[in-house]
Amino acid sequence: MRIASIKPNDLAVVINGHLVPIGEALTRQGALPKGASMIDLITQYDSLKGAIAQAMEKGSPIKLDTKKLKPPVENPSKIWAAATNYKRGSEGLDDARGRGTAGTATPEEILERTFLKPPSAIVGPEEKIIIPKAAESIFPELELCVVIGKKSRNLSKTQALDAVFGYTIILDVTARGYGSGKGMPGSRCVRKGFETFAPIGPWITTKDEIRDPHNLLMRLWVNGELRQSAKTDAMVNDISVLVSYLSQVGTLYPGDLIATGNPDAPAFQQQLAPGDQLKAEIEGIGTMNLTVGKEV
């Protein structure tokens, strides 16, 4: 199932190029409170499946308009993001491992590089990534994003996928040239934390729809030019490892997001400019379009 947050304040199932609003119907059934968010739906999803099916049966489909979409999750308690989590070792877009020199860090060392992005950085489909005044050189990093479905703590690797609700697209936007340029790893949270630096969308695809999250093609175009192309099977630490590890650090809550890593090294990325048009696509999930503006 593909579930979207839509304007002004509703939830919808995406099916056959249409949106079927379900939020108000679930409220009328007493299944969700008025104005319920995606996090409310995720939290109660297992008990809502029958009610959702009934709401869809009685709902009136409307043609899908991406301008009606909001970020699928607007206020997660946190966004975790994996760093240097792809094997790399190639130079071409057709290799699908990620471009750049293969790293020498162990998987355990790579786990320790995971960082936090603030939820205030979230924007949705068809919105603008804004270049801050003090941060001219910004770069988009397309990543598969895990959406947590259950309150979870101290999960084993075998338990980890049970805590996953579904998947969406995230761009881990980075102001690479911001600040002194010293201690770059230590400044990740700042350089990646500006407003609009976490576009997510276009919706959440529930995990039962994704046969293998480690076998998805991810592609990013800027102004029609293919800038990134890689498969998720090139992750160093897979989703089970990431979810388990982060659940040892702190409690994961429904709606929490985990960005699973960017395939390409910085040398193979190009900075964004005002007016750029971005198209991000992940197999099995969908496509999200964005534009770029500049802070005034």
C-alpha cells in the first residue's frame, strides 16, 4: 500500500494514478481522531487495516496531483542518517555500487558515523530546497529512507525488520562548503541541518509492497541529466543492522526516519544552483520532484 499525506490535512491511499482520501472516513468510523497525522496511522496501522479497506471502498478517487502532497511524515521524533554506507569502488553510473574509492573503514566504524538531521529540515514533494545565504555550495544525496512502525528498543538484527513500517525517498542535502571546512565529519549535523535539507516523499510504500529493500535502483536527475544511479544492494550495513544498532542507542518511535546512506563520494557530485529541477526516483516507491531556490 502507498499512503500519502495530502493538503490541507488528510491522509490518502495512492492507487492507479489516483488518491483515495481516507482520513475523514477513518475519523467517522472512530478509528482515528479528527486531524490524525501519518504518525497516528502508523502507530495503529495493524488494527486499522480493515477500516482502511472500508474507507477505500467507499472513498471517491481523485486524480493524483503531486502538488497536493505533503511530506509523508512531517514531525518525526528524529531523523537518523548513515554516512559512507556504500561500498563504492567504481567511476561509472552504470556500475550501481556507488562512485568513488572503496573505503577502508570496518562496518562497525561506519555505524559509528551515523548522525542526526533535525526534523525542521523536512519538506515535501514539489517544494524548494533553499540555498542559505552563508552556504553557497550545496549538494543533493539521494537515499532510501526507512520509516519506523513500532516503538522499539534493543532490537536484535533478526527482530529489526519487524519494526519497519515502510520506505520513502529522502535527499540528504548537504552544505559542503559551509563554515571553516575543518573537522568535516564533526560538523555533519550542522552542514546537513538547514531548513529544507531533508526533502522526503512522495509517500510511504509499506514494507509488504517491497519484495527486497536491498535490491532497489535509485536514480537522481538534475535538469534532466542523470546525476546518480545505484542499487541498494551496495550498502555496507543493511537495514536490519542499522535499525538494530540505532535501537541500542535510543528508543525508535513510529514515524522515525532512517536515511540509509548516499552511494557517491563527494568528488562525483555537482552542486545545486537556483532554478535547478530535481527528479528523485527509487524503484518500488515512486518519484519526487523538487526545485532549488536561494535565501533572500
